[in-house]
Amino acid sequence: MGQQAAPNRHSAGEQPVGPDHAKRLWRESVEGWQQRHFYKIRYAAYRLRVTKFLLVLHVLVAIIAVGPVSVAASMFPPSARRALADPADPRAAETVRLLHRICRVYAAIGIAVPVLGFATGLSMGVLNSGWLIASMALTGIAAAVLLALVLPRQEEILEAVEARAGTETGTGTGTGTKSASGAAGAAGAEGGVTSRAATTATSASASDEIAANPRLTVQLAMFTGIFNLLWATVTILMIVRPGSTTGA
């Protein structure tokens, strides 16, 4: 009568306390945190892979697109001077034409360089960094120099080169035609040469002015040097990244 019965915790619906029960309670308490942490790790790894892919693509496009433009634009002024000095050389005119085509085509491809650079900076989370803002500003200035100062002057010089080459070719053709024709054919050939000379008189005079005054090719070389200097500065900023906290 004096002894009380021990409480039966199983009858009250309570779970037995033991090592397994403690482990289960611990797993339940940290399960949510583990899932959140696991998803964060997976997202960080995925973002790192995307950043590396964008960075590699950005560098490759910059080398493939900007490199040929810099080289071809630097070769254009001396090639144009040689073509203007010797309009009878077809290879000189073809070289000038090829260099201008390279600059124009690869300049269009180079539009992808700032686009990929912006995407890479967004993936890295450094869009508000000073070095990236400076690089983007210099890239815009370089693009403006290329589109507004370099390519238009190249087209003007190329037209002058082609006009001088056409004048030389037309003069030779007209002389040969007159010597080989009879009396009636000579009059028709002379009229053809006269009309052709009239249509090319303006372009020929313009090409003569450019050939006599090399200021246009000198200005083109100066603007090309400014373009190359701007891109070299952008490249240094991309490599050094002054003030960056994301590592070198």
C-alpha cells in the first residue's frame, strides 16, 4: 500500500528516450539547414562554371575580333600610300581593299566583346567595380573612334585608290582600242573614252588631291593608334583589375 507504482511512460503515448531517438531528433532539427546549405553549394558551383565559360568566351572573342582589326587598321595607311603612289599596281589596290574588308567584318564581330564582358561582370557580381566601369567607358570610346573616325577615312582612301587605278586602266584601254580600230571604229572608241573620262573626272581629281596631300593617311594612322592604345588600356585593366576584391 505504501509503495507507488512507477509511471508507465509507454502507456501515456510518450516515445522512449534513447540513442536512436536522439539521433532522429538531431537529424530532424538540422535537415532544413542542410538542404538550404546544399542548394547554396550547388548554385555557387553552377554560377562558377557559368562565369568561367563566359570569361573564356569573352577572351576568345576579344582576341579573334579585336586582334585582326588592330593589325589590319595599322597596316592600312602605309598600304594606301603605296597604292596611291603606284596606281598601276593591281596588287597594292587589292591589299588596301582586303585590309578595309577585314576591319569592317571583324568590327561587326567585335560587338560581341562588350556584350560578353557585361554578362561576365554580371555573373561575377562586379558591375559596380571601378575598373570594370572604366573598362566599359574606354571600350565605348574605342568603338566610337573606330566607327566614326577610322572606317570612314578608310572608305574615302579606298575610293581614291580605286579611282586612280580605274583612271590608269581606262586610259590604257582607250589607247589600245583607238590604235586597233578603223576610221569608223576609232570615232566610236574615242567617244566611249571621252564619256568614261567625264564620269571619272570628279573621282580622279579627288584621288589626286589625296595622293598629293598625305594628311588624310596621317590622320588615319593617328586615329588608328588612338584606337589601339584604348584597347591596350582596356586589356591592362582587365588583367590587373585595380581595387578588385575577387582576386587576381
